[in-house]
Amino acid sequence: MMEASIIIKNAYLLTLNKERDVIKNACIAVKGDRILDIGTNEILGKYQAARVIDAKGRVVLPGFISTHSHLFQTMLKGLGRDNDLIGWLDNSIRRALRNFDKETIYYAALCGCAEAIHSGTTTILDYMYCHAIPDLDEEVIRAFEDIGIRGVLGRSFAQAAKYPPERALPYVETEQDFLDSIRSLEKKYRNHSRVSVAAAPGIIWDHTDDGFRELRRIANELKIPITLHIVETPNDDEFSMETYGERTIPHLDKLGVLGPDFIGVHCVNMTEEDIQVFKERDVKISHNPLSNMILASGVAPIARFLDEGMTVSLGCDGSASSDTQNFLNTLQMASLLHKVASRDPKTVPAAAALEMATLGGARALGREKEIGSIETGKKADLIFFDLNEIFSCPSYDPVTALVYSSTPASIKSVMIDGAMALEEGKLVNIDEEKVCYETKRLGVRLVQRSGIGNTQWGRKIEIPE
């Protein structure tokens, strides 16, 4: 018999492969970080493993891929509510940035990743633009490594030199510092099994044209994705028209920035020309329905993107704007938002939402040969979904149960890179109670130092103990 690391048996398998095969009583052989073989009971006669997992009553499916987050914002969850994008930024993020330190970043990222894993996320692209002091990116990567998630560090940049004195950062990096950091981080983590790097310019007004051109050269040279907040609100085009005499997307296209390795985040205020440019350049989209709803940014034309055959993925966004890294919430809203917006219940069906969460994310990251579906040779990134959990019971169709009625309580186990990160509801690699305690302690300190908080019923809410 051949050797495997782990054998999973008796699973109800949603492969998300090209044929979208669904296999009852499935067996999966895992060796190291890869899927060795897939079949039914005959697998048990072909392989032996030190560990056999009985997945009876569980649906096994590919891990979710979140293509946009700001994990540092975990510390600002629920603050600055009932504002539009700029009002929210001014009332929460920009007031707090100067008070972040390494410990606060680490626990914010660790807590955010814990929430993500509990809801089935196996890969997360973190768009890291908080750089109040040097080397904060390394704290996010340390959290990736400690918890065991597959992490993409989107090295970002905010034009902090323009902040008013009362919000000035202790350390202000330049655009060149940002570009140099991308190269340095990519080199350091080039051969890491789970950590990689993306270029994540902040927004159209944070960068010079030369900076955008250099980003394209770096992405081509290092073969890494570029991701950018783009037309989330009309502000992008207003700035671009005033500064360059043309809208954001045509301007970036003229600079040569767009391409199949470009992930446009939000893409709410798209014109017909914008859509055609994205289609011609094979630009990928990261849809973040929760933050678009909370900030009232609008409804991205996701149904149109899908009809045009464009790649759409999903992101939770940062917890300061979405209030959560619960990917199941994002999965559900990615379907429901577009049904109500179009008044057509057939818009973005459950299966399409699940494809965006898995295959769409893999394609957006250029990793479709490694993740996004359960196939021989791909990474063993798996979710074990409990059909008998009260929130999903009774379940007659695992796809609709997963998208419309499940909660993190339904996600019992999560495997990442062939190792269990969540097992029977418990995180394997970290002390979850300690993470919650430290996140609360550091979060309270951050909020108090920053002088921020919410007002309800005409009075400021005191922080509960």
C-alpha cells in the first residue's frame, strides 16, 4: 500500500472542479500539503496513513479565499458607523493610525485570522496600509505563520505626509520606501509555503504616475499581483478628472497598470467604458458587499461582470468597515444584495456565490493551479461543513444550506496546507482565549488614546468591561 499523511473517508464532497463533481461517500488521500488522490472506498485499499478522519455527516469543500481585508482594522471593529466612506475614514481610521504599534498589529491580525478560519477562510489577502512605525508588515506575517493560514501580504501605502498635524504619524514613509519594501518582502518570503506578497497601492490619489508605472514594472518582474481600491465611490473619478482630465480606469489603463494580474477592489461606480476596459485587460474583481452596504457606497455590477465572463472573487474588507471577518456573511450577502438590487431572485444564485468564494479567489490571485477546488495535486485546503448543525438542519442541498443558512458553528474543521488549523471547532495553533483577551486590552488602549467611540441615543457609549 502507498503512504499518505491523512485519509478522509465518508465525506460528501463538493469538488468545484471543471465538471463540478459532487461525490457521496468520498475519500481523499492527503500527503504533505497536497491532495494525493480522490475517490470512494477504493482509496482505503490503496493507501495507508497515520491518521484517518471519518467525515460522515460532513460536507468537504475547498477553502474560501478572501481577496481583500485590512486585518489591522480588527481593533476598530464597529467604530465610525453611520458615515459614508470619507466620513468613516476621518472619524475612525485616520484618528487611530498614529497609535498602532507592533503588538497591536499582531493581535489585530491574529484575531482577524482566527475569525476568518472559523468561517472557512483558508487564504486571505491582507491589504496592509498601516505604517505608523517601520516593520509593521512583519507583524501581520507573524500572525499568518502562527495561526497557520495561507496569507498574501498586500504591501500598501497611504499618503500620510498630507495628514493634518493632529493626525500626523510618528513615521512617514515615501512612495519610494513603499516600492522598496515590496521588493524586500517578496524576496524574503519568495519560497515560503504559505506566505506570499502582492503590491497594493492605496488609492488613485495616493500615488504619482511614475509610482504606478514602477508598480507595473515590479509586478511584471516579480510575477506578483497588483490590487487597488478602485471607484468604490465617485471620489476616485472626481479626483482623477480634476488632476488628469480623465476618469480613474482610463487613466490607469493609459499608464499600463491594468492587466490579468490586477485585482480591482470594490468596482462600484463603473461606467460602460470601464467595464469594457476591465474585460479587455482581463482584470479581476474583489467584491466586498458588506462594506459597500454599511458605507452605502452602492452596488457593484456583479451580475454584469459574471455575464461578461469576468473573474469575480469575494472579500470581507477590513473589520472597521464591514465589522467582521466572518466569510459566511460575505458569501450570503454576495448573493442576496444583487437579488434585491435587481429585483430578480435568479441573480447570483447560491452556486455562483460559492464559485466566487473559491474558484474566483484562486483565479484572482493567479493561483488556480494550486487552490480553489479539490483536485489531485492541488493544495489540501479543505473545509468540513456539518450538515447536522442546528443552523443548517435540515439540509437537502449543501450549497444552499452553506450560502443561505449556515453560521461559523457549521464549520467544524478547516485544513490548510495539509494541516488542521481548526479541529472540531477549536483553533489548533493558538490560544483563542488569550487572543481575545489581548485584542480587547490593546483595542481599548488604542481607542482611548485615539479619542474615538460611538454615540447612541445622543450620548457617547462607554466601553463595557
